[in-house]
Amino acid sequence: MKRHNLLFISFSAMLIVFSVASYGAFAQIIATETPVDRAISMVWDESRLVLFILNRDDTVSAFDLSQNKFVFSKKAIPGINDSFVIDITLDGSKLVFFSGAAANARVVSVFRTNDVLQKESPTPLVSYF
């Protein structure tokens, strides 16, 4: 009787460890493959047919509608923290980020759209506090 209990406990422990390890690996795969993570703001650049998506983790994803693929996904933009709105100028030349949602210190940062699309770490043209 004791041997059966020990075998049952061992089997149960192995099953729990396998389940937890599998869930962690599966969750990690899902997290790294999603180009959009809880989008909070989007703006469409009509001149390039690109949709810019501001994710809740302060990253930006860009989707090219003409090619039906992501230009980049979850790109970190320096100086953008706690952002709540992304916007674009009428001519599509500049992207604007409104940050500081949680704090009472609002920041508006303006970037060249080409810099955001092409540079790994774009710098803002200007930031207003």
C-alpha cells in the first residue's frame, strides 16, 4: 500500500513539474511572437500606408498595409515612458508621442517618421515638458 502511494505521489509530482515547465515555455513563445501587445493607441500614415501601434509596454509596432506585413514589432523608442497616445502630422513626416499618463508630468516628444522606421534608436527632434 505504501509503495502505491509513493508511486502515485512521484507520478503526480512529475506531472505537475512537466505541466508548469510546459506552460512557462508555451507562454514565453506566445509572448515573443506577438507583434502587438495590448495596443493603447494607433495612427495611420496615409502617405506610406503604415499603421503605427503603441503597445502598453511603451513599444511601437509598424504594420505596412501595402505589403501586409510588420515593418517592425515592439520596438523600444528611447525616452518614451508611460505613453498613452501616438499621433502623426498631416504630411506623415513626424510622429508624436504623448507620455506621462500615470505621473502628472506630461511629455510630448516629436520624432521624424523616417527615423522611427529606419533607425534602431531614434532621437526626438524636440520634447516638451
